[in-house]
Amino acid sequence: MKAPDGNTSALAADITEAATAHFTKVQTATTPATPEAVRDYPWGKCTNPMKLKTTKSNETLMGGYTREVYDGHLRRLPNNKTAGPDGIPNEILKMMPEAFHDALHAMAHVGRSGKTPASCKASHTILLYKKGYPLMVKNYSRPIALANTMYKLWTLIVTTLMSDFAEEHSILHEGQKGFRRHLNTERQIQMLLGVLEDAKLTKQDIYLLYVDFTNAFGSVDHPRMIALLEDLGFPSDCVNIVGNLYTGARTAFITPAGLTGELWIRRGNIQGDALSPLIFLSFIEPPLRWLEHDKNMMYACKTSDTRMGQSAYADDPCVATNTVAQIEAQMDKLMAFEKWAHLEVNVPKCALTAALHHNGRNTKENKNTLNRIAQRLSYRGGMIPVLGENEPYRYLGVMVTA
């Protein structure tokens, strides 16, 4: 393992120490200065373009929990998965006698109070290599948590109940297709290609901004996450359950030299857990709504009544507008949310592109215009990469040109 000071070591103690130091820093919480600062939303305090639901609902999340729900999710637990700290694979849980499941089902009703046993909230985390120098801990940036089997069953149930509530009450934006039933990347690609074809057929300019976040799932701020769940309209018992799941959550990282000591999970979603994608979608929901609050900021099709402000799949949004002023205004919104949420835009993996059909400008003029925009949209000292209308960008695995 190569330490930040440049020294390389194969000693077990050095390896675990390097992993501990890195992930202690990564897990450092971005706690707001005051409780009120959690709701210091970037869209302003006067009018609320988000139309967040602030009224209390009489509905409860656990009101939909039954023994049939328990049995169905027990069957859904996948086989042949690595066990967590308890060492119990899912197959063992499934084969337990009926009396055990009667008791576990009854215990799940304790979840109505929002309390998850502390012993269930421990996990081990596998570090998957992503790219870069393989001896650097920071390049193992795809952590997968191995949770206790009863925790996995519990969060799977909570995920289904939350997802059903979110879909029934239209909490998630229709432009968000990530991790939702019956929705996929094909719909997003079709939507994007549709507006590009409309721009060409009707001789309209179209500007596209592809946005990528650095370690998006691992950067979610817990106090802000809980505030958004509440303000988006999730029931109070749901907010309490999720908040408690992340209170006292801890993990030990698996390294070639063995386990590190346990570290508190003070920031980010528990990746590999069934609930994490839905929590992240809720966290990223506000900017998606904000981008489409003003219909005049969205690309307007002329072959139909469709307008597209953004197209998102989880943490990969694409913003579409008709004019330079609009794309600049939308970028300002994303930067304001990024600052409030303590996310970080991965500038080298973003892209700005356009197809300027209105005046029939050539490719060179097109790219010169985009470069001038990108200079004004520079971020943290870096300029967002500019692509000409014939230069492709890989969006959701598909090479797309403007």
C-alpha cells in the first residue's frame, strides 16, 4: 500500500492504518453550523419553487406492513451472497422455523417507533478497485457494504414501502428514471434523441449540459437528507426509521491485511443496501424540480407540446435549453445546490455541447460559441469540456452527438 507521503509498505499494520485514515477523512460529516442551516435551501426563503410538501400527513409508512409483506420479502432475499458481520447467509434465515419468523415479524412492528437495534447496524465493507494506481487506497472508490442478514430483510421491506409511497404520491420527478420500477435508461435515451431530432427538424438551437458528480452516493449529508425526506412529504415514521438507520451505523473495511477497526458512517449512503438508491433519489430530487420550475428555462419542442428541462438517471442529469442565457441560469442552480448539499461536480467528466440550427452556423462557429460559454461556466478553476455537435458524449452507455 502506498501512503500519502509516498512510501510503500506491505506491512499489515500500515495497510489497515492507511485504509482507516482515508475512510475516516471520507466519512467526515459536513454538519451544519446550526439546526436551522439544514433548511437553508438554495432556492430561497420567500417563494418555494420546489413546492415541497410541508403539511403533516396522517398516513404512515408502516401502515402498509403485513405478514404477507414480510413473507414476500423473505423469499426475495437473494441466495449466494456474502454474509455480513453476523456470518449468517440469507439461505439460513429463509430456512428458520415458522415460530422464528412469527417472532421476527412481530419484532419488525417495533420499527413503527423508528428504532432499529444497534447490533443490526454494523457492516463490513468490500473495497472494489475503480481506476488509477492500484496501491493507493483512494482508487478503491466503489465500496460495497456486507450487512447483517436481518438488517437486509428489514431495509428491503422499508424500501418497498417507501417506494410505493413515493410513486403513489408522485414524490419523485417524472424525469428521474433511475432505480424505479418499469423505468430504464432506454426511456432517457429516447427522450434525449427525441429533442435532438426536434431541434434539427424545426431549426432550433439546443444546448446540452451533461453533469457528473464525484462520489455522489458516498457524499450524501445525513442531516440534510433527513430534512429533505420530511419536506418532500414522506410520513413521520418513515423519516424516523431512516434517520435511526443512519444513527450509529458503523462499518469495518476489508483489506488484504484484514479488517480495519469499526468506523462510524457519518456521511453517504450505505452502498449495497437496498434502501440506498431510493434515499439518494430523494436527495437529488430538489434540483431536478428546480430546473423545471420555470418552464421558460426548458427546451421547447415544436413538433409536440413537450418541454425538457432535464433528463436524469440517478446521479447523471442532462440539462437541455434553447439559449445561452438559459443554460447559464440552469448551471447556476446546479452549483447552488451542489454547494448547499456538499456534493462535488466532477468537471472533467461533464460536458457542454450544442447544435445551433437556427442561423445555420458551421461547426467551428458552434464550438467557438460553446468555448465562450464554458469560460463563463468555469468551476473551481476548471473549465467544463466542450464538445462540437459531431463529437460524441457517452451518456448512460450510449454515444450521443448533438
